[in-house]
Amino acid sequence: MLYYLFTQDHASLITFIGVVISFILTFILIMTLKSKLPTDIGRAFAVNALAAKGKPRGAGIIFVCVVCLLMLIFMPFSIENLIYAALLLLAMLSGFLDDASRAPWGELKKGLIDLLISFLIAFTFVMYNGSDLSLLIINQTVTLPAWLYILAGTVLVWGSVNVTNCTDGVDGLSSTLSIISLSGFAFTMVFLGKSEFLPAVLIFAAAIAAYLLFNASPSILLMGDAGSRSIGVFFALCAMKTGAPLIYIPLCLVFIIDGGLGLLKVALLRFLKIKILTNTRTPIHDHMRKNKLWSDTHTVIRFAVIHLLIVFITLYLLFCPM
């Protein structure tokens, strides 16, 4: 809303102020409220689960609320952005209630909630932006039937929620990778001239950076499903907002490999009785820690370096003249 107090010439200044406030406000609120958060009860079968047990969990409720509030303050007000903020809060709240529950919610319950949110995100996007899809590799734009874009968008959001959630298992890993992915989305929006959603991306990145100060190894609190599920929703939304939703694949490739392979492994075994990766622990970060004896710090740094290289190469190949 502050956007309307300044001219377009000050848009960059408004965004900068929003980013700074996002970082500072998230930091202060986490410092103040971390003792009020539910505590982790330990995840079954997770590597080093006992190390997380007892830590405050569900910090996503803090930084997601900050992001949603600042989105409405530092971006042009629109019903579309209001809906996105409400759905981000809904994703956060469903995750937080699961974080706070003594008995974890079942897969069906969480899956249906994620599916509903995913559909509403995709539906809202198509209603306000249409169903054009840019194919960056061949530099062409195609227009999909609205129903097909909504279906594909729903799958994109739902998949993003789940692979991001699976990656959140090592101190500092998910938040570090998230900042890299958001930076990639930000550059893509600038290169493609799709900057209307850029302030939200930078505000979210700043909030996660403030959270990372508390979550870097050895962490003193965890984002929980309240954070990881919301970040997954936001990634998919960013991809659609670039106008080239397939950019999600390279900009979130480490998330897809780390969390997605486990989902694929379980789905094939459960529904088709097909076994894959029998000697590989999933998520992949658990395999590297348990089987390859990587420390948490090595895992985060190596995954982050790989992710940064993939994002950098993607942006270079797509947008730098050859």
C-alpha cells in the first residue's frame, strides 16, 4: 500500500525498504517468539533425528506472516496478490498445525490440503494472467487451454510443496537452497521484464535469510512444515509469474533430486510394486550423511555449491548472448 505514496521512479527504493524491513522484522520476531513455538518430537527414520528433538519448531509461522504482510504493504494492492497471500497463510497454517500436533497428520489429510491450495493457486493465476506459456529454449510462446494450464499448474504447485518439504532435514540446507532459487527467479523476472512480482520474491528471500541466522548448523530452531510447505507453494508461484513455468525445473533442480527421488521411490513401490534405488537412502541428503559420512556442514555447502552452479549456468545459457 505504501507503493501508492511514491511515484514509479521510486519503485526500487520501496522494494529495498521492504527487503530491509523483512529481514529486521523476521529477526526480531524470531528472537522474541522462538520460545513460544512447539518443540520438535523427532522424525522417525531420519538421520540425526535426536539432535533436532526438543528444538523450537514451526518458525515458518513467523517469517511467512512477515512476508504476507509486507507483500500487501510494499506491492501494488490487487485482489490477486491478496489471494496469494491468503493461500500462503493457509499453507503455512496447515503446516504449523501439523508441527504443533503431538500426533503427526496423516499423508491423505496433508495431501488433500496441499492439492486444494495447489488448485487455487493455479486457478487464480490463470484467472488474472491467462494461460500463455513461454518456452525459453526455442524463444516461443504458446497458449494452453485454461483447463490444461490449471491442471499442469496444480501438479507443479503440489510437486513443489512436497519436494521442498522433503529437503528440509539438515540444519541450514533448505533455507540456503531456497535463497539461491529465489535469487534465480528474481533474475529471471528481471531478464524477462516480468518484475511486478519481484518485490515479493526479494522480501521472501530476506525473511529466509533472517531465519537462516538461527537455523545454520548447529541450529537453535526449525522452520517445520509451516515454512517448507509455504516455500514450496511460493517457488511454483514464482515460476508461473515469470511467464515461463518450466524454469522451475533448473532453478529448483536440487530440491527435485533431493526430495523428489524419495517420493518417486515410495510411489513406485506402493502403487506398482517396483523397487528402485534399493541401496540409496532418501532424501538424498540423508544418504550422503549416513552412507557417505558427510557432516551437516559439508552437506549444506556441497549441495549449495551444486545448486548455485546449476542456477548460474541456467541463467547464463538462457539470457546471456552467445
